[in-house]
Amino acid sequence: MREQLLEKFGELFGGSAGAKVYFAPGRVNLIGEHTDYNGGHVFPCALTIGTYGVARKREDKKLRFYSMNFEKLGVIESSVEGLKPEKEADWTNYPKGVMWAFGEKGMEVTCGMDLLLYGNIPNGSGLSSSASVEVLTGFILRDMYGFAVTNQDLALIGQYSENKFNGVNCGIMDQFAIAMGKKDNAIFLDTATMEFEYAPIRLEGAKVVISCSNKKRGLGDSKYNERRSECETALAELKKVTDIQTLGDLSEEQFEEKKDAIKDPVRVRRARHAVYENQRTMKAVAALKANNIEEFGRLMNASHVSLRDDYEVTGIELDTLVEEAWKVEGVIGSRMTGAGFGGCTVSIVKDEAIEAFKEQVGKAYLEKIGYAADFYVVEIGDGPVIL
């Protein structure tokens, strides 16, 4: 892969002398969905698929970008001066946003670069291709300019750029999971305090399978920001009757006791999901530590039901993938993952059931939805690296 990327870079940008090859993973969240902006816990892991970058510093102010995933766009030129989001929202807004964010944090990107990207994360899958590009760009800038930032800083800068430059009100989970990834471990992160621990994922005789719905969606224009504001309103209503900072501060019992303070039944459901999902995530990690993978699977299933009924972010595509998965013998747990409204599901499937899973779920999905889903048996990998 490295040689092919350097060769392509050389073709486009006049040789590859002085260019370096980098990689940042994608991520999947095993449980803890739509909790990261509600002060709750999440449990994501980095994947061995992700985004490759070849980069070389320039002497002038020019930026030249090329993506092997969007070859018809050709080389897109820009400048490090006066960086601002372009309305046509092409993919270069992600790397440019990170350069801008570094500048906002007092680390000026003073000269340009040539940057070639290639991602083997399925586009629009909800496996965080945008956050992968953000962390990758930050990692390249740190290496190129010697900026004194940690991997955790790279996550925060990536989130800042997505919020302020790209206008997507995302939480910290995606960037954090990618920047801090560790092979064969998921990250149990408290998004309210940023305290985290690595939890080994030991799936004896089972694998993580991603099912991609192939339904396209855009984060900024999905109902993501709407859900976020519903939760913020519910939190403001609850704060009048109880001393909390986030929905993640409440136990299930406390929520049931105080929920009448929320004046709208829809907001009650949204807040209930945030509270219960946070508790489920904590229970799921405890189950994993106790080597009780069946309980972990049961909590994954309950997470999907809550996302479907209380948070209403699943849709027919994701529901079909999950409900068909539940019918397959050897599926330990299955749920939607990511923002929803398309994207992917994550399932834990016993090794001997994987082929049957792909066949049965794939056939039912095609019949019901009218186009095919894609399946990926994934491994849990490390954070960003220089190759």
C-alpha cells in the first residue's frame, strides 16, 4: 500500500522525495450512542481500516490536495492564508479546518503542503471517515512543524475544527477513539471528565462484524443537531429541580423521579435514552471485565431498541439489519452504531456463524430495501502512525 501511495503522490506532485506516509484509523462504537455530548460514557475502538495520507511540506503558502476516493475532483488548490469553510463543502474542508484550528490555538501553519489521501473506510458508513481525516491531518502537522501537542490534544483540535469550521456539533468520541486507539482494546471514556481506561476486548471464538447499510447521509443536515438541542432543553428543565451538570449525571432511578420537570413527551424520551444508554455502557464494560460476553450482547440489543424507540435515529435500513441479525443463531449482540439515519450496525458474531450471518442478513436486506448491504469483519487496531 505504501509504495502505491508514494507512486501516485509522485505522479501528481512531481516526485515523492521528502514525502512521508501516515495512517489514522476509523472507529466503531461498541456501545454508548449519542451519550458523548450528554456528558455520558462511550465505548469505542479504533479499527485497522482508516485513512492513509502522503504529505510533503512546501516552501510557499500553497495547499494542494488530492483524494484517491474522489479522483474526478482532481487536485484541489488552496492557500494556508485566510482559511475559511467553503460553501461547496468538499472533503478538503476537513484538513483545512484542522489547519485553521491549530492557528486558533496559537500554532500557525506558515507554509503549504501537498497532501494525498486514500481512505479504505466505506464512504458515508458512519465509521468516522471525517474524524479520521481530522486526526490524520493533526498528526501530520505535529510531525511536520514540531507542534507540542499530545494525541489527546489532536482529538480536541479535531473536534474543535469540526464544530467551528465545518458546523457539525459533534461530541469528542470519534476523534478521541481514533487518536487514542490501542490494538485489541476499546476505550471506556467518560466524556464529562475525559477520564478513560483501556478495556481489553477478548472475544474468544467471535468477531466484530460491521454491516454497512449503504444509505447515504450527511451529518450536518441529519437530525443530529436537532437531537442535541432537544437534550439540551431537557437538561435545562431538569436543572431547575435537581443539581446536575449533564444528563450523564443521573441514574435511571433519579431520572424516573425527576422526569416530570421535562415539559414535552418527546424530550422525555430523548433524555431517557441519554440517561439509560449511559448506564448501559457502564454495565456493558463491567460485563466485559467479568468475561460475560452474553450480557454485553444483551446490552447492545437494548441499546438499539432505545435508539429506535426513544431517540428515533435508526430508520428502516438500520432496523432491518439489526432485526435480521437477531434472528441468526450465533449472533451475540447487534445494534446501530454512529449517528444513525443510515451508516452501519455493529454485531458480535460467533466465528462459525459469520458466513450464515452475511448470507441471511444480506438476502433479507436486499429483498426489503432494494439494494445490497456490505459486510466487514474488522479488527481492533492502534491510533495514528507514520508508516
